[in-house]
Amino acid sequence: MSANKLQKERYYKLDECFRNSMQKWSLQLLLESVNKWLGFNDKPGISKRTLQDDINYLREVEGAPILSYKEGRLNYFKYSDASFSIRDKPLSKDDEKNIRKAINILRQLKGISVADDLADTIQRLEQKTELDNELTSAVLQFEQNQHYAGNEWFSDTYEFLLQQKVMKLTYQPFNAAESFTVHIHPYLLKQFNGRWFLIGRTEEYNSVGTYPLDRFVDARVSNIPFTKDNSFDAGIYDKYLLGVTISPNAKPEIIILEFLPQRAKYFLTKPFGFIEKTETLKNKNVRVCLHMIINQELEAAILQYGKDVCVIEPESLKNKIYAILKEALNHY
């Protein structure tokens, strides 16, 4: 049976210990070292029995030359060959399968220029692992528009992020007759509804702004030093936000929605965000409790359920949805 990700991480940590010949590794010291590393990475500790199983796995499956020797009353462990490392082993069949999966995913980036830099690497990986080119390109498709106007700016924008360089951006909103130039300290690239958005602090306004890549006119490096905004939390955009629109100082709120039974089944398979609680009422309706930031994307997502959903809390969101529906009725 192949090892899972956490097991492999423990094996690499043990490998690191055994390669350190300056330290005498007793079972207890190995356990303390591994658990300290796991705790530092917010992962659960292991028992002495699990540690012994890990050592046996390294010996029997990975072929690690682990020598057990005794000094006084204690047993110690080390590599009999100090040059050995499980990281230096040739690719296994599982490794080749994982590379096959990764290549499938990388191929879907062909509409984005960043993938062009990977073309040679992908070709060499395919040759090394003897992958079926036709199969890898045919079994996986993403919902990605290769003709999206923002694709041409993705690679450069991604490099600005990685290198932490300020971007001199010429930008033209949909409702503007002319473009304008701003300087962006880039913090995050996020995709939503098939569009890419750059999120960063705008030098001219000293505030965080959102810029869709399809509205870029020009983007080049600026000589303004990059500064990190310690108040910016990218995790908020992933955990609590639907889409990319966020008001200054916005905080997640408890949102309670009530769905008709059939629509509830659909919603629960594709919720707006993390569901904290669900409750089935006597009338079979389902109440769902979410913890999210309220924005226009969330409002639009609620509205798409029409008569099959009702906002219970908060009152401000309930009134906003009611006002939108009432105004919509005036058009009929």
C-alpha cells in the first residue's frame, strides 16, 4: 500500500535525522524530534508504535540501510551508509502516476502563457515516464476560456506577484472612456466566473483594490519599492468571500438561508461557502448557516435561487434581497 502525504513527510523527517551522523538517535529522541516537527507544522503527533512502523517501512519498502546498535543500555539508530537518502531514489511507479496526473493539469494551462515556459519540461517528463500523450490530453478538461482577453496578462502578473515587484498598470474600466495609470503592490491573483482578478494595494489611493486582467491596457515594472500590507489576509478571500468584491473593514457575518427541500439538495452539493450548520424543519425546508462576507456576488448567488430560498438572517441582507426583487417586479 502506498504511503499517504503525512506518512511521506514523516519518512523525510526521519531520513533527515538518520543522515545527521553528529547526533546519536535513540528511539525517544527520534520520537521527540518528529513530534516537534509535526507540532510546528500544526499536524498531530505520533506514538512510539507508529514511529517503529515508520522505521520498518523505511527499511523494508524504501530499502533504507538503518542500523540499530547498542551503547550501554540504550539502542540507537543510524544509516550504515551516510550518503544514502530516500530523496535520491529513482522514480517509483507511484511517482510516475503522480507525474501523469500533474501533466494532465498542466496541459489545461495551455491557454495561459505561463504554461509556455513549461512546455519543454512537460515534454521531457513525458519521455522520462513514457506517458501516453493522447490519453493525458483527452481525459481531463477544465472550465477555462482560452480566448479570455485577460490571459495575455496572466504570466506577467504572476511574475510580479512572485518577485514582489510594484506594477505600473494602465487600466480601463468598462464604464470609462479613457484609461488611467496606477501603481499596484500585488498581493493575490484570484479567478472567479472565468475571469482573473489582481488584488493589491493601489499606491495612489493607499487602499486595496481589485483589477480584472481583461481591462489591462499595459503593465510594466515600476521603480517604487514593494511594501507588504500586514492587514491584508489572502485567507479571507478563500474562506469567507464569494467572488472578489470586498468593502473596507468588511467582516464575516452569520448568514441563515432557508431552502425548499429539492433545491436544498442541490445547494448542499455546491454551497457558496463553508456550511457551519444545517437544520431540517418540520415542513421539510432546510435552513443553512454560513459564515461569510456579504457582497454583491453573494447577493447575486442568492437571487439565482429565486423563490426557492429565503434569507432569514441578517436583517440587512434580507431587506437588500427584498428591495432588489421588488424593483425587478416593477419592470414587468
